[in-house]
Amino acid sequence: MFDIFSFCADPAVLDTGKWFACYLTTGKHMAFYASFGTVLLLLAITAPTALAFGFGGAAAARSRIAPLRWLGKIYISGVRGIPDIAFFLFFVIALDQGFEWLRHQWLCPDWDQPIRQGNDFVVCAAAKLPLNTADQSVHEWYGFATAILTFAIVFGAFSANVLFGAMRAVPKGQIETAEAYGMTSRQTFWRVIVPQMWVYALPGLSNLWMVLIKATPLLFLLGVEDIVYWARELGGTKQPRFTDYPHGDWRLWYFLALLVFYLAFTKVSEIVLDRIMRRLTLGQATTGGEAQRVAA
Amino acid sequence: MKNLILTTAALAITAGAALADGHSVVRMGTEGAYPPYNFLDDNGEVAGFERDLGDELCARAELTCEWVTNEWDSIIPNLVSGNYDVIIAGMSITAERDEVIDFTQAYTQPDPSAYVVLAGNESVDLSSAVIAAQTNTIQASFIAGTGATLVEFATPEETVAAVQAGEADAVLADKSFLAPIADGEADLVMLDQQELIGGGVGMGLRESDGELREAFNAAIQSMKDDGTLNALIAEWEVGEQF
């Protein structure tokens, strides 16, 4: 037994306070608390990755090289048009199989059986990702990584659209001036457009961030045991035959805790985003920037 | 009889040895939300009838096994795509599923399905009632074929909660799953009417994994022969014995 408190040996005889102290420190609850960390870690990695995808997509979509431009546009409109659920259910399995197929071609060139056998997807043991022999934690990290990649691709397409619009919103006069100074188009992009576009992008990006926070329960579809999974598991009715801590349907309380977590998290995000916005508008040729100048 | 045990045991051992390279670790996929078959204990570990059974089968087939949980809805797609090697999740053997995956021989007797309703609502007309069942189960397809209205839920827990919330008149599920709930919850009662659907519970494997299936078949047979399977069935109360 994993118990923090020594008196937890026989929960049935404890008074309410001690019972809850024991109940809330079971191994299952520890996994629940740890899953909050999983969600925060996912957000911390996904947000910059998605932004990078978005930046690449937007830059490609406004490229002068036609194939690159098509690629960017297809990425943006393609991913934005597919329902999230479909993406999370099918794309991840396809992605995983794609990796394994590549490894299979590389590692097992002598394999003589077909990879697709009816419904089955069979690659050689050495090509499995992760290997069947790998520790369960490796499998979990791998699932987590594919989750991040999927989130980054989906939210990257949306942020690409936001950034694409933001790049075009930079006042034309700024670009003309840059050209008049003899800057190349690359210099204009990096020195004039990119530094100024963020103020136009931020409202759209902050929306995406809020949606991303609320989309994290989709993690469970990808096999990652997130806070919603544990809340549902812990809150469900427990019969005395199967647990030391029988209780009724407590899902309401667990989901209430999740509600508080998500509300608090979005509130903090709003405050931080407001600050960033104020800093970005400083000195910009927007009404926000003008207002700050007058105030100063 | 003794000879039979010896041959099956020998078969299990040779099958196990033959598998050593292909399946040095066998990953066992389960739902973890269907007591007494499988559930998560207070430490978050997989427990239940199928945990005990699976560990014993792996020991007999000389396999190293690792337990993983997966949502019921996607438990078959993740098997055929190779994320784990075995489904051991209270899954009844049906012809429909057998088209997609393969089953070992059954390790439980066909468990009758039972209805649970709110106390005081025992006289509900089941032929026209609203009945809750878990998605992709034999119970769900059974109700879909009757005149009753089917409401489906992703987890077993939600089907019972739907009855308690008045959202459904009754829940149809395996009797061994509903029995402890009907005992434990004062507001729920089990009806006398039962439905004999399903052909016993077996382990699901990829159709291309014939050797592993034979290894488990032999191990199940040896547990049937020496009575240990019956002992487990009695301990966890998952229906009739063999």
C-alpha cells in the first residue's frame, strides 16, 4: 500500500477527517494530481511549437515560390477544415503507423510478409515505436509526444491563418519606406513586418491560447491519462467490494474542481495576455499605440 | 485426462519458447472501468478477475506481460494498429468482432445480461422503455434490435448513472457487473428478466498473431483442466463455472 499517513491501514474505521486525508492521498489521487502537471507541460510545449508551425505556414503561404505557397495554403485550409475529433482519432494512429512503416523499411529490409494483413498493421518487432519491450513509461511519453505533435499541427494551422492576416495588416507605408531605404524583401520581412505584426496577431493568438487550454481534455482521446480521465475515474461510484474507500457518485465534485482549475487558469492567462498587449502596442501606429502616446 | 494436462502444458511451454523473439513482452490492453472484470484499484493499478487471470495465463505461457488501459471505444482499433497485443477487457466473443480480430477460447461461461432499474420502477415495460447501454457492446446491439429506445454511453459507470438520474428507465449490462451495484445502491434493483446474449468472454488478438493466440488458448485450457479458472470465477463472481 502506498500511504502517506500511518493510520490509513483500515479506512473503514476512521472518522471523516482522517478518512479524507487517507482518501485524497491514495495512489490514484496522486496520479490525478500529477496529471495537472501533464496538462500544464503539454500547454508549455505545445504553444511555442504551434506558433512555430503557424509562422512557417504563414511565411509559406505568402511566399513568391508557387509550390511553397500552395503547400502553406493547403496546410492552413486543410487542417482548419477537418473536425478536431476526426483529426485526433484518426490522424494520430496514421502518424504512428507512418513512423513505424518508415522504421520498418529502414530496419527490416528482409521482411517478407505484408505490413497490412487484413485489418492488422504488422511491422517487425524492431520497428515498433516504442519497442514492445520498452517500459510502460516510455510508451506514455511517446503518447504524450504524439499528442503534442497533433495539437501543434492543428493549432499551428489556425495560428498560421492569424499570422498570415497579421503580416498583411502591417501598414503599407512601413513596407514602402523599408523598400525606399533599399532593404531587400527578406530584410523587409524580418526587420519591418515581423516585429510589427505581433500587435495585430495577438488578439487572434490569445483566442487560440484560450481554445487550446480548453481543448486539453482531448488528450484522453490520444490515450494520455489527463485530468478529465482521472476526475471521471475517481468520481465514479465505488462499491465496497472493489475499494477501501467506497463512495457514491462524486463526479460533480471532481468536475467542479476542474472547473475552478480551468477558470483560474484562463483568468491568469487573460491578465498575462493583457500585459503583453500593452507592451506590444507601445509605439505602434495603431489606436492602442496612439492612446499610450497621448497618455504619456 | 492426466495425459491431456501434460500435453497442453507441454504445448504451452513450447509455444511460449517459440514466441520468445516475436513477443518478448506481451502488452495486455484493458478498459479498467468494469468491475469485477477489470478496474483500477486505489493505487491506480489494474485489478480484478482479468488481472488475476491474465497474470496467471502469462505465467503459464511463460510470457512477460505488461498492463495498459485504453478507452473501450477505441480498444479494437488500437489492437489492430499494434499499440498492444491482447484485449482482455470482458469482451464477449461475437461474430461481428470476430471478423476484425481473433478470439481465444472463452474463459467465462456466457454471462446473462440483466436489467437494473430505480426501486419502485420494477413494472416498467422493457419493450418500449428507454434503456442505457455502453457503446459497442453486445447489450447495445441487442437493444437496438428491440422496440426499446437505446441510449449509449462511453463508460459503464455512465450507464448506471443515467438510470439514477432518470435519463433512462433501465440499464442493460453483464449480470456480474450489475450485481454488486444493485447490492450496494439502495435506490437500484435488478429485474428478474435476463437476456441470454453473447458467447462468453475471450481474449482478443490480431488475426495475424496466431502463435500468441495458441499459447493463450493452451494456457486457458490448462487452467480449465486443473480447476484454477473455476476458483477465480468463484472468487470474483463472474457467472457460472466450467
